[in-house]
Amino acid sequence: MVVAVAKFPTSPGYMTERFRQQYLDKEIKEGRLPKDAHRIAHVISLQAPSDAAVPIRFWQLYSVLGNDKIESIVGEFYSRIFADEKEPWLRKAFADLGPQEQHVWAQAGMWSDTMGGGRQYHGGEYRLNFHHAHNGFKVLNQKGATRWAEHMIAALDASDKAGVLTQDPRVRRGVEEFLSFFMGKYAKDFDFDAKPLVFGSPNEASRRMVDLVGIDEEQLSSLSVSDLKEALAFRGVSIQGCVEKEDLRQKASDYRRAAGASATTQGVPASSEEESSEGNFEASGSDSGE
């Protein structure tokens, strides 16, 4: 498999930390990530992991895509929205807010901001919520969301075929999880069903993961060698020199105690650079605000 290289410089945007936290909380609650995921370096990093077996999360996508490719994907999507003859009401809903180029600029900024490309979406979550509450009601319903998803899937297919999403399948899965996460949020806020709106399969590597922090020593001892290896490797713990299962168990036990102590004394502090800027809304009459 060709592995995408993290070559674009990253920094937290106005919304990176908030949505990363929400996503991790959701994945932990639903059992797809371990309880200590907030403290695993390659999970919370803005740089995409170089290990092909480790998923690329949506806040790491900027590191492998950069502004131009993100704008290309978003542009492909809006070219379909503005050419929609089957559902002209959808095209009109967007056209009433501004020209195609304006939508591409605003949406690409939101994507880059959330994906680790720095502060590109001024006003952050406040601006996003303000726009949806006042302008998005024509689209954020079952009919609108379904048609929106159809165009987005077609845009991803076209972008994939053109090589925009790179040859690393983790990149598309990361974009699909980004879309699924936000569609789920909007479905809850605007009371429609997101379950039929499937953008792709979940990242396979996040479907099952042993929770080293949430289990006791007896449960730890009952894990198989492969479970111990996978859990330790996922957390970046070296297993070099571990010949017997007991060696792996001891490594896992040491990690469990250290992680538990860290959680008790430190919690999971956020960088001051990543604080939310909900009060920093900069309204503009020419900005669609997406």
C-alpha cells in the first residue's frame, strides 16, 4: 500500500480541538477507541501517522492534503450542487446565499481549519452554528441531507479517481469519517435521520481496541498475545525484547498504571493555541459562512 506522507505544516484551527475532543468522546463511548485515546500521541497528533495500519483521523488530513487538494474536493462537490437539474431547489438554496466560488472558499476554509490547517475559519463554531441556524434550514432536513450526501459521495469518487485523495486508502476513510461525524451532529441538531447517509466504512483499525486503562490486572492477564501486542503497538509502546506473554503483560501493566496516574494528576489539558474562539465571530455580508 502507498502511504500518504505528512508534508504540509499543521497547527490547530479555531475548531480543531473542540471537534477532536467531541469525536474522541463519541468513539470512546461507543467502544471504537480505548478510554485512554486522549493520551495516545499518534491519535491526538495533527500529523498523519506513517504506519499504514494506523488510521488517519480527520484532524490529521491537512498534513497530507494541504489547501489545494482540500479546495479541489470541495470545488468538485459544489460544481455538482450548482449543476443539479434533478433537484433545482437545492441549487437555489445555495445560490441564494452567494455564488459558487464563495461557497467553495468558505467550506474549504472550514475543512482546513478543522483538519489541522490553522486558523482559516474565523468565528469558529459560533459562525458555523449561526450560519446553519439562519441559512441552513432549507438543506438540513432529510431530503436535503440525502441529496447533499449523494453529491458529496460523487465528489469523493471523482476526486479519488483523479488522485486528489492520494493512493493511501486511509485518506478517503478519514474524509468519510469527518463527513459522518458532522452529519451525525447536524442530524441531532435539526432532527433528521443520519443512519441512511453512509459515506463509507469505519476505519477498520478503530473497530476494536483493548482498553488497557479501564481493565484490572486479572483481565489484563487474560488477554491473548496478539491482543497485548496490538494494544501496546497502538499506543506507541515498544515491544522489542518481549519474548514471552508475561513480558507483554508487564509492559501493558506498567503502561496502565502510568496512564492512570497521569489521568488522576493531570487530566487531559488542551493547548492554549487550541482553545475555542466562539466569541470571535466576524460577520461579513459577502460570506456565506459555511
